[in-house]
Amino acid sequence: MRVQRRMTLALLARVGLAAVAALMSSVAQAQAAAPAPASAPAPAQPPLPQAQTGAVTSPKIEVVPLAPAAEVNSAAAQSIAKAFVQGCVLTEGELTGATDWALSAGYEPRDAGAPEAQTLLDGQAGSVFALPDPTFKLYLVVMSGGRCTVWAEGAVGPAVQQEFQKAMGELSAKGARVQKSGERTIERAGAWRQQLQLRYRRVGGSQDLGLNVVTTVDDRPGVQALHLARVSAAPTHEPDGQPAAR
């Protein structure tokens, strides 16, 4: 998972549409090949906090109170979290399901030849949808192989994190398996960013999904990226035959 973090955060240093294509392909490849989290990554350099890893059964995801400035952007944050959770997570990144959700939610399909669509898809098969909102930019990107991304510009990171964690906490309370596999904060492109990684499996499902959320940490509007990709299922037993920790 360390490779995934390095690629994601290095690419986010180039904030703008040009960076998202590399972000999507690199994170998707790393997540698809990554095994279940088993050991802690190397600690980050000071003053960065040490990464936290480990599988947790039905974890309690804490919601951090927002500063007043972030509350102003709550509507945008709710739209972003809703797009990712309902458009990507609940459809498990399936192309038809995500497309149906986007169209029913009022998103507009972007022509494959449009510059932003070409950049977001990076030559991969898929579709790009945009929310017609004049206050900020919000794209839902669905690609083949169960990859799904929400890319937003002009939103406040802490508000996005709060709405996302609230939504995932609700899914966990309903019986879905939500495991934190990593979290850290790092400075890139002159801004501090929080990276949160979760593994998700729906109730009664067998497919594990890797969720990778990278947001700014202050109250200034910026670029926020939320990505989903299929990952290998967590092992059910340890090498000695004992049940694996959940």
C-alpha cells in the first residue's frame, strides 16, 4: 500500500485536470494488486504523522467537527460524498449501474472527445459525467474494470472528509465491512492533504473494494479526489490455519 500512497500523493502535487489521469491509472493498478493490509508502512518524515494501518471489524469512524468556514461549503461537500458513495461505492464501480445513477441524479455526460474527458479517462474505456453546478466543478468518472472516481475542484477538504466518513459510518452500522487500511497527512503543491484509505465490502458481498480519499486539510477551496478500485479479498485464515483477524 506504500506504493499506492506515494503515487497518489506525488501526482496530486500537480493540481488540475492534467493530474487526474495519472492519479486514476496509478492508484487503480496499485489497489488491484494490493493484498489485504498486514503490516504498518514506514513512518513518514517529521513533521508528518506516522501512517496507521490494520484491519478493524466494523470500525467506529469518528466525525471531526468542522470550522465555521467549512460549514459554508457543506452543500458542495454533501454532493461530492453522495456522488462517491452512491455513484461509486454502492454500485461497486460497475459501469452500467454508475451510469444509471449519474443520469438519474442530473449529471450530464461529457463527450469522449472533450478535453476534460480525455484527461480524466487517460485513454481508458469509460464515461465522464459532470454536475451542472456553477459554484464548483464535480466529475464522476467510471472506467472499465470496476474503477470509479469523483474529482472535485473548488470544494473544502474537511467538509468533504466529514460527509464521506459520515456516509461510510452509516454503511458500517448497517452491516457493511469497513476497514481502515491507512491514513496520513502530507504537504504537496503548497497545501497539506489528508489521505484516507479504506477497504469496503457490502453486506452479503464477496468483492473487496479499495477506497482512496485525498482531500485538503484547511478551509480554502481546493481539489479533492475520491477513488474506488477492486482489490483482492482479504484472507480468511492465517498460514497456521487460524482464522484471520478481522
